[in-house]
Amino acid sequence: MLAQLVRYLRQLEGPDNPSSIALAVLRRLVDEGPGRVTDLARLTRASQPGMTQLVGRLEKSALVRRVPDPNDGRGVLVEVTQGGRDLLARTYAHYAATFDRLFEQLDADDSAAIVQALPALSRLAEAGEKESAG
């Protein structure tokens, strides 16, 4: 049943149709600040060439920009733009509206059970992120 929900969430298209990996990169940049392409690739389990291509597409769409690394004159970091932040906000608003619509189809007991489980699910997600970060 959890696999069904994960599949549904991955297929849920936002208003701008960002891929799940693009959203993950944007979210990481918002949460943790600018990062190197190599680190983004490692943290999202993407290949470096694939991440380079994704960053190029995101940059072309004005969702991210490349900036000099202040700690390494030869290095470059990727940072999210206001356009990227706005895209995340629109996408999350779309997700929230979708879940609101789905919740309307549930009975009160099911809705209450899900709401009660949310703090534990949040802690589970945080534990998984910490574990995957190493």
C-alpha cells in the first residue's frame, strides 16, 4: 500500500511539470544552500553527467544559477533562484490541493488516523534522509 502511494506521488504532476529529481534538487538547494554538481549528484543518487544536464536545463529555465565557490576560486556552485523557489511553492500548493481533494473522499476516522500519523511519518522521513546522507 505504501508503494502505491509513492507511485501516485511520483506521477502527480505539478502546474509546471517538474520531474521528481528536479524538485529534489531545488528542495535541497533551498534547504541547504548552494552546492556543487558532484554533491547534488551524489545526494540524489544521479550520475554526474546526468546531474550536469539537469542543472543545465534548470539554469536555462532560470530556476538555478551557477555562482563562483567562495572557498575555491576554480569551483562553481549551483544556487536556487527566486524562480526556483516560486516553482517549489506552486508545486507544493498543487500537492496540498490534491491531498485536500483526496481527503474529502475519506471518512472522518481515516482522515484522523492519517493526521495522527503525520508526525511519526515526518520523523521517519528525517531518519531516512539522515541515513542516506551518510
